[in-house]
Amino acid sequence: MSTIRIGWGTRIALLYGGFVLLMATLVVSSMRQDFDLVSADYYEQELRYQEVIDAGKNQSVLSEAIALSLEDDLIVFTFPEEFSGAAVSGKVSFYSPVDASWDRSFEISTADNQMLIPKARLKSTAYQVKINWTSEGKDYYQETALTLKP
């Protein structure tokens, strides 16, 4: 039985060759990754961020936050008592960090101080729910985490 002897020069060449192959694989796989930005117009949103801060302060002085609850096939948003009978307009945005194509936005329309959104219109994933609304000339903002399970 004969054994194959590999010299130290060949071993070093194999080590460097393996390292180069590993680096090339990592570079190619990283170039194929799809990175979704949080928003396509993030720069403009950053310039207007003081408005979001002020709206968040307005929301913090309310008696309570907007309550989110899951009932059967619906997501129920219950607005604080301060908004009973008041005109409320704005937008509810569901941001999915997993895939930008899963993001959804809905215009606020309330009945009996509640807004209902069917779960079927959203994917089963974790969302960051961003609620921007205006009532009686005052802006409000609330951000809440929500996980929808199948």
C-alpha cells in the first residue's frame, strides 16, 4: 500500500485556493441578495420626521392608546373615548420587515369608534403597524407591533 505525500508548498496552495474559493462564493451570494429599503422616499420622510415626533407627543397625552385586537377574521382598532363622535381621518400602514411586497395601507374609516380590517388582506407575518390620524385639526401618531398567525 502506497501513501500519497503532499508537500508543504502544495498544502499552502490548497489552503489559499480554498480561501479564495470561499471568498468568491460569499461575494457572489451577497450580490444576489435583495435588500428592500424601509421606504423608497426615506430621505423626504426623514426631513418631515419632526412632524411625526409632534404627532407622537399629541398621542401620548390621550387617555389611552388605540387598542388593537384580533377577533376571528378581523383586526379591530378601537380609538380612545376622546374620538367618540369626532371626525377621524388618516392612514393605517402595515410594514413587514420580511418582504416589502407584503406592506399594506388602509384609509381610516371608523364606525362606533372602531375600525375593522379583514385579516385576509394581510399575510401571516410580523408587522409594525403605523397609525397616522388627524382629528379636529390635530395630528396623532402611534406605532404598534402585531403578529398575525395562520
